[in-house]
Amino acid sequence: MRYAMAVDTKKCVGCGDCVVACQTENNVPHGYCRDWIVENVAGTYPKLEIELRSERCNHCENSPCVRCCPTGASHIVDGGIVLVTHDECIGCGACIESCPYDARYPHPEGYVDKCTFCVHRVSDGENPACVDVCPTSCLHFGDLDDPNSDVSKILKNRKWKVLAPEAGTNPQLYFLT
Amino acid sequence: MKEELFVSGRNIPHIDPYLHLWTWEIPLYLFLGGLAAGILFFAGYFYIMHKERDMTATIKWAPMLVPFLLVIGLGALFLDLHHKLYFWRLYTIIRLESPMSWGAWVLMAITPLSIVWAGTYVREVFPNFKWPLALLNDFETFAKKYRKAMAWVMMILAVILGVYTGILLSAFNARPLWNTSILGPLFLVSGFSTGLAAIIWMSKSKYERKVLTRIDLIFVFVELFFIIHMIMGLQAGSQAAIEASQLFLGGEFTVTFWIFVVLLGLLFPATLEIFELRGYHVPGWLPSFLILMGGLVFRFVILEAGQITRYLY
């Protein structure tokens, strides 16, 4: 099993519903977020191009955060989801420094927090909260090892990219372009 | 034009708009750790070379400081933790992949060792000192028999500690400025040089100062070579690495780095040391003070600059 998410940058309108859904679902403290939206503007006027990306933890296969964690609090569970065990985390910040995507943050209670791919929902066969709430259905989630899953099919048919492939992290958050 | 904006209002403390999670605690610790490693290495080395009579500051005086340096350093590390009450989790597991884990274990070994080493000399350094417990007296007699073994272990652990202060940062793939393998040797050499500077400052013997100053000069020039090497390596790297090196080549850390680290922290004290060896009168504390200051500023600069650097996408 290999969970992954594909973000359709052609369909995303940057409404921020995924961000709010995540904050509500996961009780993210006020002022913090586990997912966020980046607007990338490139080109010269009048030929400007906008790309909207809903970003979160990339649940990397070769995850630098798991490697550098001194206590083993950061770990990978079944399906390749990267998680933090709160009462093993000492809040040293090594994982935050090591993440090329700035996807982690120190929770006000001390431990390091991040996107969990809504593991509590996914293990019950549901989609992550951000995916379910997206009004343009631009988020696709599923198992890459299953060729019939939503995410496998769309990655087969569309062009995609990942962020900072040169970091060698093998991220599992795909952006359809 | 190329512009990236967070349109969902992301403004997380310590992370946005640029990473500044580690502030003064980590560089202070890296400095104290390197300094302690330097002092312990040379205390062990000259003890093994049977220089106990000639090199009293190296073997007896300076190591008195080390337990305090390490405890202050550990205190700074503790202050840096965000989930402080769980710090003991560090010592429930050994993770070889994580430099921070084996660094924590090395500290666990070298701190008590430095206390025992200082304890075996404390009555020689302070003749009026008396152990409050008779048991400690017996322990001192016992530990004195194993000084040679301790010296060997101290030298090995000091090298690991010195390298670890650099590897801690170079293990972070996400920060191009840190992610260079030269950082380990560079921090080791810099730490040893600050250790020597501290011993020279404390030493009153002409012979000892001369020997240590000569060694320190070598370390300073190796450090300069490594710094040039680091910048050349970054310049020859990817776009992210080039941008990281630009922070020192016209970017916001240029003045701090070249004036306070390279000029005042390395070149100027090295010149003073050369003059001192040639027989000119130089205030004894000045080169040492400058090298120590340079070492401290160096760690602050590398830490702050490194956190700004990142992959570009």
C-alpha cells in the first residue's frame, strides 16, 4: 500500500476550503495550519501565468525528517504515511530544519505537528478531510499500488510534477499541470 | 517575474516568512561543545605525551572549565527544546541515522568523564580544596590510576563531539548552506582552535604558550582553507547552493562573516600569534579573545544563514 495525493493545479481556485477543513478536522491551533495554498505567478505582463497549489506534508518515501529524528518520534506507518508520536517528540526541531517543504511546525503544546493524511479517516476507508471538502474536486487521494484508485488513474492520464525532486525525498504529493 | 505567495494566510510562528526556529541556544551550544572538545583533546594528548610537568594549563587548569562549559551547553540545548519534559526520550533509543541522537549519547559519556578528569586534578589546582565526602576521596585515588585510559577515551570522544557539532547541521538536506560534508571537519578544526585559544589565555608558562600557539596557527590556517573550500564547493553546486553562498558574497551576512569571523577572528589573531612567536610583545589575552569571539560569531552566522537557505521551487 502506498498512499498518495494528486493536486490538480488547473482546477484549484485557491478558495482555502482545504485549509479550513483541515483546521477543523484536526483541531489545529489558531494561527497554525497543516496545509496551505501557494499562488505562483510567473511570466511578463500581459503573458502572466498563475499556478495555484494546495500544499501539505509530502509524506516522502525517503523522508529526511524521519532520518534525523533523535528519538524515533517521527516514523512511517503502513501506507507510507509519515507521523509524529507526540509523547516521544522532544521538540528539538531537527525535523523542521530538515524538511525541504517547511511542512512541519512546533505545536504550542511543544511537540512537532504536521499533516497526517488524516490517518484516522483513511484507516476507516474515508478520504482526508481536505479531499472531501474541495468544491472543485481538485484533490485526488488513494493507493498508488492499486491501479484502479482515483489517484493512480489520474496520474496515468495527466502530466504531473513534484516539488524539489532534486532533494531526493521521493515525495508523494503530486501536482497535475 | 516569478512570485510565490501564501494565499491562505499562512504565518506560523518560527517558520514564516522564513525559518528562524533555532535562535541563540544552538549556536551557543555548538560553540561551547567545540571549545570543550578542543580543551579535552589537548589535555588528553599532552597527558599521553608525558607533558604533565610542562603543560599544566593544558592538562590541569583548562579542564577545570570543561564541566561548566558542557553543563551550560547542555542547559542551552534543553532551553531550545519545545517539548522539554520529554527530553529523556533522547536516552531511550540510539538512532545512528540521526546525528542528534549519537551527539546526545556522546555528551552523556563525555560530560561525566570531564568531571572525573577535573576531579582528579582539583586538589593540585586548588590546594585548599577538600572533598565533602570521604567516599569521593577514595574515588579520586581510584580514578587517578586510570588517567591514561581516560586520556585516550577523552581524545576519541572529543573528536566525535567536535565533528558532531558540524555534522548536526550538515545532515539537513533541506538547507543547502549546511548540506556540505566539509562542515564536520570545519567545525572540528574551529572548535579545537578555540580550545587552544582558551588554554593559551590561561597559561603562564612561556614554553607551553609557544607550543600551543604553534599548533593553533596550523589550525587557524586549516580552518581558513576549509572556509574557502566550503564557499568554492557551494559556488560549484546547484542553484540553491550558489544562492546560499551568495549570502557571504555580497548578501546580508557578508560583513559579519568576512570582518568578524575571517578578519578579526582568524587572520588578525594569527598575525598577532606569528609576531608573538617572533619575540614581539603582544598582549597575551588578545589573540585568544579574538579567536574565541570569531568562533562564536562563526557559529551564529552559519546557523542563521543556513536557516534562510532552501530549495527553490
